[in-house]
Amino acid sequence: MSRFPIAVLASGTGSNLQAILDTVHGRDGIEVVAVGSNNADAPALERARARGVATAAFPLADHPDRAARDLALADWLQAQGARLVVLAGYMQLLTPQFLNRFPLAVVNVHPALLPAFPGLRAVEQALAHGVRVFGVTVHFVDEGVDTGPIILQRAVELPRARDAAEVLAHIHAIEHELLPEAIRLIARGAVRIDPDDPRRVVLDP
Ligand code: GRF
């Protein structure tokens, strides 16, 4: 079995990181080798340390600008051997300089059915719009805000939902399955871009 080292970036709680550590880390060759954050106090870093995973924080204030911060972050992730970078609640936009270092190897989980409700507070946006179907998207990261090619999506019908906390409980449960599933698919080489349509992701059986 070939080894597939991955890195996770997280800014906050890290429940998605925990799902990755609990369900894919150490299985099928997948290994979380690094967890990075823009926030030195992110509880996600503590979750990683508890599992013996290398951590580092790259606050913007410690660097001249975003591009320099992202290059330092990319250097560190590559030094740890990461082949895939998973954004799990990473609340910073990555610069082109970073993305060029990990071509088609950065994925994000977003708490809405993209292209609806990109950006911050997606569940609140969806509630304010009055949607009856919510959901989760895992997508490749490009230079836009939640605009990259879609890998997996799952919907949940909540026609009577009024409360963001209630919706988020459903959304998190889906995220904790869908993001590990996407990582497993990528690790076994089952995810590729359609050569005829760069917007379309092909999942091999
Ligand atoms: C998730 O809802 C994810 O979709 C969004 O940020 C949240 C992170 O939650 N991008 P957690 O830190 O993994 O608990």
C-alpha cells in the first residue's frame, strides 16, 4: 500500500479535523503529517498534538504580507511531505503563490450546496434566503471564493428549519462523513478532472 501524506489547515474548533483523525488517519496509507493554522490558539492544533501530529501556526502578523505568509506555510507543509492539503474550517483565502505549490491538491469543505451561498456564514445565508434544502460541498480550491470544481455534495431537506444551530448540527454530521470520503477517494487516485471539461470532476468507481 502506498503512503499518502496529507496536511490539514484549520482556524477554529477542528471538528472536521477530528473526523479525519478518527476515520482516515492511519488507514489505507493515509497519514495526517501536518496541521497548520493562521491562529496559534485554534483548538484544532490541540486536537492534532493530542494525536502526535506536527503543528505550526502562521499568523499574518508574523509575516510581511499574505503571499510571504503563504510561502512560509507551503514550505512547511512540503517539508512535512504533504501531497494533499485539506482546508477544514481554514478562514483565510490562499494566495496564488500557495496554490501553485499544490496544483489540484487543495480541497475545502463548505457548508452549502455550491454555487449557492459561497463565503462566510453560508448556513445563515441559506436560512435568510428561505431554502428548504441545505447541504455540504467538498471542492478543489482555486483562486476564487468557493469556486473550484466540485468533488462531492450531499443535500439534507430541512423544510421547517429556522435556527442556524439546528441546521449546523445536521451539516456538521454530513461534513464529518463527506470530507473523509473525498480524502479516501483522492488517496486512491479515483478523482480526476475531466479532460474535456475542466469544471467537471470524474470519480472512478
Ligand atoms: C465547517 O462548517 C466548514 O464547512 C467550514 O468551517 C467549519 C469548520 O468547522 N468551512 P470545524 O472547525 O471543523 O468544527
